[in-house]
Amino acid sequence: MPAVRPVGHEDRLSLVEHLDELRTRLILCIVAFIAAFSLCYWQNDRILEIVNRPLEHAHHVDCSKPQKANGALERSGCFNEAVGAYLKAAGPALNRTAESLRGLASGDGVPAAARAQTDQAVRALKVATAQAARAAALTPKATSGRQPVTLGVTEPFVTTVTVSAYAALLLTLPFLLFQAYAFVLPAFTGDERRIALPLMALVPVLFVAGVVFGYFLALPRAVSFLQNYNDGAFDILVQARDYYRFCTLLLAAMGVLFQIPVGVLAIVRLQILTVRQLRAYRGYALILFAVVAAVVTPTPDPFTMLIAMAPLVVLYEISLVLARIFEPKGPSRWSFLQADDDPDELD
């Protein structure tokens, strides 16, 4: 089946056969995406919980130190937490009070009227104990954390579908890249295949590595800084659509930035630049990485920018080492361009 294995370079296919192969590969990609989307939509609560975690931690306040709760929403969360703790403690205390009154009323010499009043008080305390336990059970958990809010009628559904689609695209990315590679592979010669195969294999691995790095390091820092910036002057509410768009763009940017080794190896293998030239341009590369990191992490916090910039520098240095190993030997394939400008040959 042509869509399962790549077509050979020596094979000759007609235009209709190429279109048929393209259609088959597109169908396989759609089927794989639908299967991944079904899985992600089934587990959308877990996916949303994972994506919401940086936002929840960004707003977590230690309610034992109420002076650190600047915003009204943070103080409201701490108030709910304190009320919940009070209700949990009040229930057992009321129950013990009722038992103590019952014991005193059962003693000798207690008038009947006092016993009747005590029984009424004990029943009232039992009701209060049950109500306190019920209210304590209804106290929101993680009251000082935050979750995105939705403002439209259809926004909860549309946002859930969108996030599930992004997660499905991430899961099917290796398969989609393989299908794209297999379709264009027949146009490559044997030497070109030896260049393209490792590069195509590195793309999904590096992209996933960039997404993981962005989620665990860059995204929490960016969300925490932006949400706590001058929070005493605002009641900060985060719309779900904007938050998930921000997360998607940031993680996608980190995944793309982690493709530096692929770009460096491609430049060297195609003999556009040499490893020596790339090392000489290291200073320009550092400036470029700093600018890119500042754009990707939209915070004036220099520490967050350095976190995003550090892996780019490390990947660049590793790319130079790998490029040195796989650098082609012999004259450059672009040497004929230099020969045309040689003044000796012009004479």
C-alpha cells in the first residue's frame, strides 16, 4: 500500500497515482486525528486540569498570612477557607457541648423543667452540628486558586473542543510528519534522503521537548508574573478563551524554537554555511536568542527570559557539535558560484 511505505525514488507514478497517494495519506491523517481527538475529548477534564494548573498555582495564596492577599478575590478565597475551617471545628465542639449538657441534666437534684430545657438545647445543638457538617462539606476546595471563566453561552463547549483539538494535534504530530515525509520522499535522491531522514525524525522529538519545557518552566513563570502584576489594583478574572490561546501560542513557540538543531544541521548539510562560520556568528546568535526569548515570554521579568533563552543557547552549542560530526567533506556544492566571481578565471 503506497500510503504505508514511501514510494521509491526509482518508481514512476502518473499524476493520477500521485493524487491517489495524496488522497490516501490525507485520509489516514484525518482518521488518526479523529481517533486522537475522540480520546482527548473523552478525557477533556484531565486535559483542562493539566492546562489550568499553572493558573491555579499562580494565584495560590498562603491564607495563614492574610497580609499577602492583595486582591478582593484572594481575600474572598481566604475568607471561604477560614469559614470552612471554622465549620469543621464547630461541629465536634457543638456535639461535645450537647453531650456535656445531657450529662449534667441526668444528675440528681435537677428539676424536671431544667431537664426539659436541656433536652431542647441538646436537640438544637444536634441540628446545628448537622448543619455545620453539611456546610463544611460544601466549602470549596483550593479556594485561593483560580480557574478560567467563560462569558458566552457556547464558550464552555467551544473552548473544550478547541483544547481537545490542540491536544489531538500534538499526539498525532509524529504520524502527520511521517505521512508528509513519505509523500515527498520520492523526489529525494539517496544522498538527500540521508540528510532528510534524521532531520524529519528530530522534528517531532524536539517539538515535544520544547512543549514539555515550556509547560513546566516557561509557562508557570509567565502566568505567575502576569497574573500577580499590580494585582492589588484589579479584580483579576481570566477568560478561558484568552488563557488557552496564550498557552497554545507560548507552548507552540517553544516547540518551534527547539527546532534549532534541525535548522543548523540542514544549513550545514546543504553546505550553505560551515561549522566554522556558525561559530564565528555565535555572538549574533546570542543576540537573536535574547530577542526571541523576550518576545516569546511577554514579561519584563529578566529571569523568565533567561529561562527561555538558556535551552536555546544549549541547543545551539549541541547543534554545532553534531554538525561538526555530520559536516560534508570535500568542495562545497555552491563552489561554482564562487568560481564565476574568481578574477583569475575572468582574465
